[in-house]
Amino acid sequence: MEWRERIVVDPKILVGKPVIKGTRISVEFIVDLLARGWTVEQVSKEYDHLTREAIQACQAYPSELSKTERVYLLPAWMAARRAISLERERVGHGHPCHA
């Protein structure tokens, strides 16, 4: 299954979310239906303009992304420092030196 033939990302469609080519149906939506227990047959019956291959491409897409995803762990003190910085920005307080 080559998902690249059936999944597209276009900033003009759903703000750049991956969608099934030729539709405004997001990969996220189809994956969510399948995660909730819908079968491929149920999805294709409810959305009869989608092919079985398009639905399978929606399954292959996140699988492929997870293979290339990298996670970098930060030391606890660094993560806490970043969280404090983000909270200060959120509430409108900048760095004390910039006050």
C-alpha cells in the first residue's frame, strides 16, 4: 500500500492537515473512526465515495510517521524551566530583565 498516492497535505485544505486526495476528509478523522471500532467496511459504506485503498492509506500514514518520529528526552530541570518560561509568556510576563 503506497499511501503517498492517496494522502495529500495542502495548506489550503483543512489548514494543511493530511487528507484523502480529492476530498476534505482528514486522515485523522478516518483513523479516529477506526480507533473507535469502525471497520473498513463500515467506513466505506458510510462514506461511499472513499475507496478501500484510501481508507487503508489512512491507516498506513500514521504507521509510517511513527517509524520516523524521534523523541528527545530532556533532563527534568530543563523541562521544568521550559514550562515556567512558557507559563510566563502565556500570562504576559516576559523575562525580568526585559521589564
